[in-house]
Amino acid sequence: MENSIDGAIGAALRDLRLSSGHSARKLAELSGVSGAMISRIESGQVSPSISTLDALASALEVPLVSLFRETTSNYCDFTLVRDGEGLKSTRIDDQHSHEFVNLAIHTRRDMQFAARVVTIKQQEAGPPVYIGNGVVFVQALEGEAIYQYGPQEFTLQEGDSISVDAEMRHGITSVLTPQFKFLTVQAEVQR
């Protein structure tokens, strides 16, 4: 298939149809688009109208833009961080401060992803808690701490992990050992 917009739309349609478990015949029944037209779209032989694409997207129960996912660019980014590297930063919140290393911050048109290794030392002022968007994953690497999620509290020890919806209050509320080190990964949809 030639590298064209029609080919990219066709490839996206085929992938979405196959992942939904539909045959071309079934998709034709659901969308009202002929099986022959679906075949020509998937092979990149035609430029389908927006109304045809809309009917196909509706039948597949995906946003119309999903059919254009391969047409936006011919590049992608990656970040490689070697052991011991990363962007070192300090967060200060009232009387509290802690260190973290940014391992990856990746932004696409549809989502954002960030990974950090955070080290919090015992101190009088407690660490900040957060409310945000998306989801957060935390894995304890060293030490022990209390992690709050909404009204619940969990003791995290080395090797433990927790994944939460970031829209509820969450974060480390108390460090139980001289220091607590953890990996945190947050992903959210770009609005």
C-alpha cells in the first residue's frame, strides 16, 4: 500500500475493524457502507467521503478522528535515560521540599505521560497531596511511607505499588523511614 492519506485511512479502518472482531460484511451491515467500498477504502484505492467515514466510525463505536490517526505525521519521539541520569529537580511546597528525577515527559496531541523517581526525606512539614487528571502509578523503591487516596491510607513498602485515578486527592502523607524513594508515572488525556 502506498504511503498516502488514503492508505493511512485504510490501514486505520482495517486495524479498527479487526480489533472490533468484525468482518467486512458485518461492518457493511452495521454502517450501511457496501462491503466492496470497505474493501477499496482498506486497500487505499479510494478517497472516502466524510459521511462514509462517519458511518464507519459510528458502526465501530470510535471517534471519527480515529480513522485519521496514521495521517498526522511520519515521526515519533522517544526518550532514553541511562541509569543514574535524568533531569534532577527540587519541589518546594510551604515548609516541605523533596527531590525528584524526571525520567520521561512525553506529550502527544492526545495524551501526556510523565515518569519520575522521587525521594522524600522525613521532615516536619508533610509532603504535598495532589488532585489532577488521568491516572497515577506509584511503585515503592526504598523505605516506607503512608499513601493517601481519598479517605483511605495505605502503607507502602519496597516493592509495593498502587495505581489511582488522579481526580481524587492522593499522595504521600507521611514518611515512616529516614527516606522514601518511589517511581511515579502519570498519564492523562490532553484536553
